[in-house]
Amino acid sequence: MRKVDMIVKAPHFYTMEGSGVGYKSGVAMVIDAGKIRGFADLAEVDQEYVAEEYVELKHHAVFPGFIDAHMHTRLNVLRGLAQDTNYWMMYGLGPFSNVMTPEASLAGSKVAIIEAIRAGTTTIGDFGVAMEPVCEVIAQLGARGHITHTVREARHRVYNPGELYEYDAAQGESSLRENLALYDRWHNRAGGRIKVLFGPQGPDFVSEEMLLRIKQLALERNTKIHMHTQQGDRETYQTVQRYGKRPIAFLQGIGYLDEALIAVHLTDANDDEARLVAQGGASMIVCPGSIGIIDGIVPPSTVFQQAGGSVALGSDQAPGNNCHNIINEMKLVALFNKIKYQNPEVVPAWQALRMATIEGARAVGLGDCIGSLEEGKRADFIAVDLRKPGMMPVFTHPMRNIVPNLVYSARGEEVALSAVDGKVIYRDGRILAINEEECIEAMEQYPAIIGQAAQKEFLAIDGTNAHFMRENKL
């Protein structure tokens, strides 16, 4: 008998192998040294292997861990403060984000990461500033981190519609140095679980010269560029005013549309522009909940996939989307595209699940190590309890309804267990390596502090939510 670290037994495995969901039953998953060693016949596995740990999941389905490819976890401390308003970034979010402190940011990040893990996310794709403590939290929890530091030359202030951003070269240099330092300290650390990417905030927030420098640095370090790309009419206006071109045409002109680019949102991209990005070799992250609430738009992820591009899902930030739950994003990407194309067969549940797992992994450059339950890949997996009301009843013949129920009905509490590199990090409602109550209590102090500091600018802007407050609608 061969000794291994873990054997996982469950009635249903969704491996995501091939072009579908890779369903298996009557098998057990064998894990050793953080990797999947393969599947063995359930009736014979105990004669072939002896394990250090046995995970018995009698009424569960096992899936690859979910990838939340684009998050701004620090903004979680501002949840619910910027919805239902036009000019979201400046007039909705701006008064509050402008007064945040590093302490408030970290408190928000911790609770956001807790929320994500509880709903099955095992890879945290965070994008922001002051990312070192976030890396420390992810390392402590045992999760996987895909971390991007924001590089920005545009001065931090509220801009009015039509006002061109002011660039501050010194600010840009400082943020780039921080990105480089984060890469040097954290890339491939925590047993290889943490990767660091380069993060120009968008082609409107940094100069052409800075974009080209970042491209060269990313190539030299064999990492990717994670960037908001044509994320709205604001960005399009800024880029047209500065360069005479729409963002995607501008990026193509400077050689940016290739495999190094992970393009986020494409909110203001038309179908031809989306195809151009995909055909250039770049990948896409779509955040359906956030962009639906902020802009009322369904980004062109379906066209991007039809053009051969890989698309990941992201939850974005809580002042836009209101949650960090990738199950919610699976439902919304399917629902919104069905409505957009008036076709119930567009983005079926299995395709949404692939976007949260194997296609998402490919999109962010991790497809060779996670995203599917295959021999040789890292053992990142979750177990979904099929006896939770939202997953019942379970049909297996003449069709299986587990994937549709997960995508269209589950809410996150159905996730009973999560593991990364073959180590359990969440089990039966408890994250094992952190005191959740302490994290929640730490965040409770900041609404009063941030609210007081933001009040003057919030009232001066007098946006939609200020009107709602006066009219007792909030």
C-alpha cells in the first residue's frame, strides 16, 4: 500500500476536465504533497492507499476551488455607499474612498476575504494599494493570492465630468516602486501560493510612457499586467481627449494587446473591440454584478469567448457589487447574458461554472496548476453540501441538476469545506486560521470615522444618495 497525505471520498466529483464539467462518481480523489495524484476506484482505494487524513463527504459534490479574479477587498469597509448613482467613481465612491486610512482598508480586506472563502473562493485576486498586509492575511489563512498593486499617476481627487485628469509623475514613480517592492517580497512566496502582478489602474490613469515601462518590467519578471481596460465612458473620454483614440485602439497601437494583459471589465467596448482584445491573446475578467449595478451594462464576455478568449469572473468591490461571492457572479453572468441576447441557452450553468474554475484559471495565468481536479495539479477544492435546501432535491437521471442548482440557487452557505494545496482551510462554517469575530469587531469602528470625514465632500457633491438621504429613502 502506498502512503499519501489525503484521500477524499464523495459521491460526486466535478473535475472540469475536457470541454465540459468532467463529472466522476464511484471514485476517490488521492492527494499527496499538495498535488492531486489522481482518482482511484472507491471500492479499491483503501486497498491501494493509506492516508494521513481521510475526508469523508457522504452527501456532497466536490469542485475545484473558485477563482475570484478581480477584487478590491480594501473597499469592503465602504459596502453599500455608492450604488444607484451616476458618475459612480467620482461622485459615489470618491467622498468615502478619499478619506480611508490603511487601518480601515485592512479591516475591510479581512472581512472581504472571510466572506469570499466562506462562499468557496480559494484564489483571491486582489487589486489595490498597501497590499503587503493583505498578502500576510492570505498567507496566514492558507489561501491562494493573485495580488496586484495599483500604479497611478492621476492625482487623487474628485474630478467633474469632462475634466481631464492631472498627472503627477512623482506619484506614479512612487506607486511603481511599491509594485516592484511587493513583487520582490511576495512573488512565489507562501509555498508558491502568492503571485504578484503589475497594476496600472487603467490607460486613463497613467501615461503612455508609464504603460510601456510597466510592460517591460512585467515581461522581465515573467508576470502579467492586471488592468482596468475600457471600463466605462469616463475612460473612453479621457483617452480620446489625450490620444485621439478609444482605449483599445490606443492599447493596440502601443503593443499592449497580448498574452501579458488581463483586461478587466471592457464595459465600454463594442463587440469588434472585444474581439480585437481576444484575438490579440489577452484575457478578460468580467464582473457582472458590479458593472450591472454601477453602469447598467452587460460587458461583452460572450463575444470575447466566441472569439477564442478566456474569461474569468470577479466580484470587484463591495461599494459596487455589494458582495464577494463568486456563486453570485456565476448566476449573474448567466442571467444577464440571457437577457441581453433574449436567449435562454446563452451562457448555460456549466459554462458559468467553468468561468469560475478552469477558464478563470487560464485567464489569469494559473491554468497549469489550478482550476480543475486533474493529476499533477495543486489540490485546491471545495465541497458543496447537497442536503442544504438550496441544493435539493438531487437528480442524477435522466439528467443531473447539481450544477444548475449550484449556479442558480446556491448562496454560499452550501460550501462545507475548502482546501488549498491539499490543506483544509475552511470546514463546517469556520475558517481555521483566523478569529472571524475579532475581524468583524475591528471593522465596526470605521463607519463613524469615515462617515464624519467624508460628510463635507458628500454633501458638497449633492449626488443621488445625498438626495435620497434628505428624502428619507435610505
